[in-house]
Amino acid sequence: MSGRISSALELKGNRIACTKCGEDLGPAENGWKSGAIMKERPMNNAGGVSYRSRDHVLLRLFFCPGCGKQLGTETAMKDDPYLEDILKAG
Ligand SMILES: [Zn+2]
């Protein structure tokens, strides 16, 4: 099994890799975010949009540990687990 997951991620066998540098981001079944560098920012600093009543909402940015390419983002509540993009067979 192989192929593009997104512009930044591709599947190689059962591993997920960066499309830019080929960095291995871990087994597909675990999701790729645990293999990426994650930075959190409060949403009230993102895009000039005010989320004053929702300071606990975070924007998470994920970067390749090999080349620094941004792999993806998600919004999450503080202390939430990652929203894993688990690949489901079939
Ligand atoms: Zn990379």
C-alpha cells in the first residue's frame, strides 16, 4: 500500500513519511502526528479572529522533524489528545 495522503504526507508500506524529505513519521496505524513536531498556539492569536470567550481553544501545528515542512494543523481544546488521522483499511 502506498500513495499520497496529502500534499505533505505519503504512505510507504505501512509507514507514513514526509513527501519533501522522506522523514519517517511512524506506523500508519498510530497516526502521523506522534512522529511530528507539534506547536500549540492559542486560537485568539490566529488569523486576527477574536476568540475571547474561548481562550482554551488551541491551534496545533505539526511540522516534519526532518525538514520543518508544515504537515498539518488542527484545532483542539487544551489537554485534548491529538485528533489522529487514523487510516482505515478498506
Ligand atoms: Zn520532511
